[in-house]
Amino acid sequence: MRALRAAVAALLVTAAVAACAENQSPTESGGGGEAAPSVAVNFGVGVDPAYSPIYLADQEKLFQANGLNVTVTQFQEGTGGLDAILAKQGQFTASTESSLLNRATRGDIKGLAVFSQSPSFIKLVARSGIADVAGIKKYGVVPGTVNEYATNKVLAARGISRESVEFVNASPAEMPALLQRGDVDGYIMWEPWPSRGVANGGKVLLTSGDIGYVYNLVIGVDGAWYEANKETAKKVVQTIGQACEQLTQDPAKAGTVTEKAIKVPAKEAQTLLEGVQCQVRDFTDDDLKRYGEIAQFQQDSKIVTQKADPATVMVKGVA
């Protein structure tokens, strides 16, 4: 009987220890001086050279060096990472400010920092035979993205009403072929899709800077996850900052990591990124003002029913 009671007592102790372990949060440890296991992070990215700092951080194990457990997942479009967050299948993503504001109206998504900006990375390319914006009657559009916002900026800058042109919905990768076939007359898109359009006989008519728009790429995060894992989130942002510093010091690295990640030739990727500033920074008042204009455009164009509030979506002080 004594042996039986001892066995039962040992079993109860084991069960209690297991229960305590199950109730601990991912950032807690069981004591004993051992380091807590890293919180698993799924970081969604698109497939273009603009994501080169995340490619670099992944390939050169910068995340791991900073004690992070990050898996980088590629999506055909930058919005894929945002959709993964909404589906609770990811924690981090990188996207344009426009796409993030759009998705923030559907769920708890926050922006933590700007990591890339450029007045020339987004370009308007028109098919052969069209030499002026006025000649574009059919625009290729990716609904709800910075492409649609930039298209509206082009029309407004040239005094052209939206009702006088046609919008053809398609994915970024489809645009060059649509242009070549004449299914669209033009599209304003981020690289490498403008260059692909030029390779198919198109011509660049202007860049986003020509219509007063400097695009931002923003590090986004699941809002609830961020509240529970702020230190981990900050380390992720800092790691992207380190990657940007490396790319600034050695621009050729952007081509190398991009080629490995998405098979775009290194020299081409490096050329496409000329004029792009890779730097992790906090949001400015000017940023928030411009984001407010984007959010208003999305509501006015019925892309969303209720516009996002940049002041609450973008979290200052992380970068």
C-alpha cells in the first residue's frame, strides 16, 4: 500500500507540473534560470525586389542571430501576408501603406515602421503606340492596393475622370501579358512589373514621384499578437533595420538575395532598386497625413465601407 500511495503521489506531481507548463504563455519560462523558447513568427512577404531586406535577414540568419524564430513565407502579392494575419496564420508582414490600411478595416492589423520608400519604384507603363497618359483608356488595376491609389493619382493629376476610363482587374504578374495583348492600355505598378511591361514593348510614361506620391513599405503585425509580444516585435523591426544597413553599405547584396529568393537576376534586381531608400524609421506626421488621404480615397472609391484611422493603425515609437 505504501508503494501504491507513493506511485499515486508521483503521478499527481507529474500532472501538476504538466498543467503549469501548459498554462504558461509563449514568453514565459518554467524557471530554473533557463532561457525561454523563442516565440514562433511567420513573416509574410511578396515576390519582388522591394522585399530584399527581409530576404537578406532570412538567408543570412540575422533573425536567428538576434534570438528570433522567424519563418519567411512568400506570397504572389504583398497582400498575401496581410490576409494571413487576418486568418490568424501569420504574425508579421511587409506591404505598402495602402494595402495595410485597406486590410486594417477588416481586422486587427498594426503598422510598426516604414522600411522602404521611393518616388521612382512605382512606374506607369503604357503599351506600344501610346505616348501620353491621355491615350490610356483601359487601366490594369489590382483592387485595394497602392496600384489603384496611384492610378487615381494619375487621373487626378491629368484632370481625367474615373468614369471616362475602364478598369481591368488582374494580378500584378498578369499585367505585362495583358499590356502586350492590348487588353489594357497601361498600368502603374511597382517593380519588376513595369520593366516586364517594357520588355513586352511598353514604355514608361512617368513615376509615382511625378504625381506627388512617394510610396512607403511598412512592417505590419497582428495587433493582438503585438500587444502580447512587444519585445519580440521590436527585435524583428530592429533586425530589418540591420538588414537595411547592410544593403545600404553594399547594394549588390540586394540583387544577390533577391535572385536566390525569387529568381530575378541579381543585376536586374539591383537596377530595379536604384532610387529606393532602405531604412527602418518611425512614422512622421507627414506620413500620417498622407496615409489619411489614402484612407479617404479608399472610402470615397468604395474600396472599403469605413476608412482606417492611420493614427491608431500606425504605432509610433517602435523603430
